[in-house]
Amino acid sequence: MTTSIPDSLRTVLEQTQAEPHPVAALRSSRALFKQVSDWQARMVVGAIETGATWEEVGEALGTTRQAAWARFRGAEGTEPRSTSAAEVKAVSQEVKEQLRDFQVKLKDFEEKWRDRQADLKNKFRELERGRREERKQLHDEMRSIQSSLRDKIQAQREPPSR
């Protein structure tokens, strides 16, 4: 794969630039666009052949991997190689193992979450119990103060004994 500009592309570019009339130059630009597209497709093939992913190709082109694949999937050299039954079985086994590992992690997470939730409920109950006790103490203190004030007011209303 070469990234240098192909001679055919240079020729069409020069022809497009040499067109004196804008409409003729526009018409010539179609051939220029075709040459650039072909060159770009060859670069994509080279990138894929050297191990680039469609995600990397899409990013390099300023698009998504899906859009890059849809545009260049027919370019020679971009078709995926056939996969053997043994490779499919190995990948399938790996996926199953990863899924089992994930299920174990999920189960552990759920168990820890339930434990934490139970702890929080217990702490809430303790806080609520403490709030009720403190409120009862404040009510008792208020009643005591009220009673004391009543007694003082009552004592002031009674005439002094002589």
C-alpha cells in the first residue's frame, strides 16, 4: 500500500484546475472525486490488512466504524476471513466463561447491596429510636419547666403569710 498520490489522480487534478469554465471544472471534479475515493479505498484496505480496526478507520475518516465499514466493505482486501468451526467453538466457550464470571460478580454485587441496604435500615431505626427518646426527654423537660413556672406564678398570687 502506498500513501503517495497516484499519477492518475495528479493528472485528473491538473485537468480540473486547467478547465477555464466553472461548469466544465465542476464536471471534471467528478472524475477527481472518483480518483480520490479509489485512493482512499486502497488506503483503507492497507490499514485493515495491517491490523487496523474499523473503529480506527472510522475515526481516521471522521466517521463511525459502522459508516466506514458500510462505505468500504466491498473494497478488495476488507472482507473478513472465514472462521473455522474450532475458532467459533473456542470463542463461544470464552464468551460462556466470561458470562459466568459476570453472573458471579453480579450475584456478589446484589448480595453486598442487600447487606448494605439492611445495615442502612438498621441505622435508620437506631436514629429514629434516638430521635423519639430525645424528643420524649425534651417534652418531659418542657413539662417540668411548665410545672415549675405554674408553681412560681401560683406562689406570687397567694398573699404573703404574716
